[in-house]
Amino acid sequence: MNTRTPRPAAPPPVALLGLSLACLMVFSSGCATLSSVERGDDPNFATVMPPMPIPPEHNNGAIFQPTAVQGLFADYKARQVGDVLTVLLAERTQASKSASTSTSKEANVNMANPTILGRPVTRDGRPLLNTEISGSRDFDGQGSASQSNQLDGSITVMVSEVLPNGNLVVQGEKWLKINQGEEYIRLRGIVRPVDIRTDNTILSTQVASAQVAYGGRGALADSNRQGWLSRFFNSPVWPF
């Protein structure tokens, strides 16, 4: 006679799915809190070194050397890979939006008690098919949003690529260590050489496809960030 030990009942699949989802959200939220920005971790903002030129043949006995030539009327604006350019940050944005919706609907249906062979359909003197239906719906919704941003300062970037039309792709980052934290500014975009000023500067509003990032890390930045548990309860997946 074979005897089998009864196995414990497995939890329902719905409970396992909910538990797995909660664990996944908590784990992902915790990992997002531990991640931080590091210097040079993004190649889109890393320093680009100029290419090494091919050394020309040395002209012995001559005063003029091609490796040390400088045009008499040439300026020092950025034009080649590895050249530096100062971008003056003058970013100001302001947006506002408001919406209001109001709807109303009413419906009434009345159906008198029908008659069959000239007599109403009743039971114990009460009409059976006399029907009256009424309903009403109202909706009133309002919403508004406003946002403004301002960023002033300057950052010196390097030319990482010269496009076929002569435009320059610039990128770079700047880090500042202040007290118990660090702040960084990152910028990447495309500039036209004609927009570069005589002092080798350009406004950030003249940078095409600009990617500007400003942030920080340290004790002050951590104190202004919600914990992973608070962000989990404030996430859209939280059903309550």
C-alpha cells in the first residue's frame, strides 16, 4: 500500500502575480535611487580629443614650416574637432494651460399601460405594463497647469564633429563642487560658425538640437529626493 504525503496547497496565481509585481516595483525603485550621474559616464557629453595630424615632410633650411603656419587674417574661433567654444546659457521657458469641460444630459421615457380588446392589462386592479423611466447625468471638470524655468550661466564645450555643411557638433560638461555636494551642467548641440561671436562665444538659444542638463548629487540633492518607498506609493501602478 502506497502512502503519499499531501502537498501544501499552492497560493492562487493572482496572489503570486501581485506579490511578484510589488517586489519588482520595490526593487526597481530602489535601484533607481542608488543610480547617480558620474563624470564622463555619457559619451554624448564626454571630452573629445582632436585627431593627430599627419606630420608633413620637414623642410630643412627654410624659415617657413607648414606645421607652425598661422594665417595673418585668421581668428581663433572654433572651427575644428577639439577646438573649444563658450556657450552662454540664457534659457527661459514659461508655459501655462487651462481646460474646462461641462456636460449635462437628461432623459425621460413614459409608456402608458396598453389595452387589449379595449381593456387595460391589470392584476388585482393594478396596471402591469405602465412604465416610467427618467435619468440625468452631469459632468463638470476643470484643470490648469503652469511651469516656468530659467537657467543662466556659461559652459565651455568642445567641437566633436564637423558636419559636411560646415556646422559644428559641440558637447561638454562642467562640474562644480560646493560644500557637501556637486552640481553639473551638460550641453550638446549643433552651432553655425557664422553665429559664433568674435570672442568665441555663442548664446544657447542659437544652438540647434540642444540638449541641456542641469542637476546635482550629494547630501543636498539626496535630501530633496523622495525615498523609494514613497515613490512606489506615488507611482501610477499603485491601485489605491
